[in-house]
Amino acid sequence: MWLLLAFVALPLIEIALFVLVGGWIGLGPTLALVVLGAAVGIMVMRAEGMRAMADLRRSLDELRDPAEPLAHGALILLGGALLLLPGFLTDAVGVVLLVPPLRRMLLARMGRRVRVAGFATGTVRTRPEVIDGEFHEVPHDTLHRPDDSDGPARPGGSGWTRH
């Protein structure tokens, strides 16, 4: 329900803000602000994204929990996407997400509601019941019982079971 409300309300708010700002400063400056916001957003997103990637690499190298750098990276990506969208409300939210102290404050607030179940590093373990191997098909008439008798396996038997 909230998502539907956002999809309806956000364009209406953006249109209202375009009309208000355009009435105050004119059409040309309004369009220039929108384009400038997108350009600045791309530059800031690139710089902050590089910093977030460096933090992620550092946390992985030090075998620390990568959740915080990943969360920062996700918010940077969201902030940059919001700055690329035309509109003043989306630009304001995008700027908030790209400013590191504001992003940390937002993550701390969100972190109070999130519980991490666990984090582990190391090698990937396979299930113990999975066995890797190779095989080749043997024609049925050449199967012999494993008890080393010379006769072929009984029809219907696998040849690998004792009777």
C-alpha cells in the first residue's frame, strides 16, 4: 500500500515543486537547476562510490563484516539514482544520501531496526553427502559380481550387491 501511495504522490509533489520553483525563478533557471543537480550528483556519486568500494575491499581484506560498507554503497547508488531523476524532492533526498555524516546517521537509525543473524568468513563448505567422481558405462552383459565369481550378474541385480 505504501509503495502505491509513493508512486502516486511522488510525481504529484515533483510537478507541484516544478511549478512553484519555475514561478519563482523562471523556466530557464529551473531547468538549469535540474541539469546541474544531475551533473553534481554523478560526480559526488562517483567519488563516494570509490570511497565505499575501498572501504569494502579493506573490510574484506581484514576479514571484518562487510555489511556497513555494502550498506553505504547501496545508499550511494540510491542517492545517485535519485539525483538523476528530474525533480527537486528526489534531488534533496539524493543529496542527503550522498553526504557521509547524514548517511551514517541514517544507517545508525536503520541499524536499530535490523538484526544480523550471523557473519562468517572462510572457505565454502559443500554438503557431506555430495561425492564428486567420474564414471563410465559398462554394458550389462559384462557385469560381474563383486564376490569375484566368474559368472555374470543376475538379471535385475546391479552387480554390486551380494545375494
